[in-house]
Amino acid sequence: MSQRKLYLIDASIYIFRAWFSLPDSILDNEGNPVNAVYGYAYFLCQLLEKTNPSHIVAAFDASLNSSFRNKIYPDYKANRESAPDDLKYQFELCRKLTKVLGISSFSSKRYEADDLIGTLATRMRKNDFKNIFITTDKDLSQLVKKGDTFWNYAKDERHSYASCKKVFGVKPEQMIDFLAMAGDSIDNIPGVPGIGRKTAIVLLEKHGSLRLIYKNLNKIKASKIRGAQRIYDLLKEHQQLALISQQLATIVCDAPVKAGVRSLAYTPPTAMRINRFCTQYGLGEKLRQRLLSLAISS
């Protein structure tokens, strides 16, 4: 069995985490907040030291309203506010820093980070790689196959294909249909109004998939599930919304991304590149030295 691993970083999550958790009193030499850059940089340093990866990639979200999903459902992610200017600036620095540290970086206005991760994971799986998804987003669990790992890095919780069900309530391949019914308030995926998490889990445990749930609607109506008539009525009335939600929740695994085994290989950074980056963007000496601990001789 292959031991080759690809580490896939859901980067935006860790940038937001740093922005929220570190004080905005952390400034560059021109007085701009760089707290998210610092937090993200220390996260990457620790991750690289802990994993010593042969292949690693980071995917970023580029826009809240230009995804192909917005054409399917205009209100998709409409509940989210745009990032403030200082955070947009820091996002750009984080993308640049990722490349400086020798990590492949991808973003797209049409496809979300999830889609880029799904595409790269699928492609590398065909090259006998196991995937390690570094994220807190349950949506990405749909990508987990046997041999893969869902790694909530902040909590250091690692979940295999088999253990995902214990954590999320459904098997990885059922996550799409779970979201199609239960919805997702974070991404503004509507789901079926009135069908909550527990009901969606019960239905999937009994029938396996959304397709089979709708195929067996009359059986659900006559079943002993609590509120069977109401569940039947909701599913029947909102079938179109469930199918739209299913589309929104499905991660694309064939996005037009130019990358392969060679381009996703980790290349340790040089001291020259790190020094140039820190000087150009006015980052402090403490962070410079931390980044330099990763460097090879230039």
C-alpha cells in the first residue's frame, strides 16, 4: 500500500482563525495590521515541521459571489459580509507567503477552495496518494475515502473514513445528501425547511441516499418515524429545493486546475526568499527568524 501523502490545506479557515484570535495591534512597519499573517505563518511553520511533507497544497477562496453556485442559487453565501480591507490585504500577503514557503497555492473566482481541494485530491488519488484534508469544514468530509484523513488541526483531531460517521453523523458519501436536507446556515444552503440534522440522519440511516428517500416517499409516510406525515409533506413540497441544495453542497472534483505530482511537491524555502518577503512587507524580526528556521541554504 502506498505511503505517499498529499496534505491539502483549507487555507482561508486558518487565516480567519488567526484574524479573530490575535490582536490587531500586531502591525507591520507602516502601521498596517498583520495579525492574520502572523497567525497563519506560525500555523504553516508548525505544520511543516510536524509533517515534513513531500507534497502539500493550500487552496484559497477568491470571492464570495462569483462562484458557479451563485448562478444556481443567487442567495448562496449571501448572508456573509465581505472581508474588510485590512483583511483582504492580509489574505493577499498570506497567499504570497504560502508560495514563499514552497507550498503550492491555488485560488479561483469560479471555483471555491473546496472544489480545488476536491479536484487535486481526486487527481492525486489516481497517482496512489492518500489525502490529508486540513480543515474544520464538515463539507469536506464528503471527499474522504478509505486511507484518507480529515484533520482538524487546531484541535489535533484526526478522523479516518470509518470514524467520520461518529463525528458528523453520516458517512462521508452521505454528507452531500445530509446538507441537501438539513441545509447549511454558514453557506446559506437552504435544505428542506423543517428537516433538521437529526431527521436527516435518521432518513439517511434507513434509506442511504436522497435519491432513495424520494423513491420511497410513500414508505416514509407510512413508517413509524416520529412525525412521518409531516416529514413526508415537507420532503414532497420542497423537493426542488432539496435538489438545488444537493447541487450547492456537491464539491466539484474536475475543476480546470493545472497541477500534478511534480507541481505539488514541497520545496523548502531559501533564506533569501524569506528575507526578501519580510523586508518588502515590513514584518518583524521575531516572525522573520521563525520563518528562517524552515529555510535551506540559498
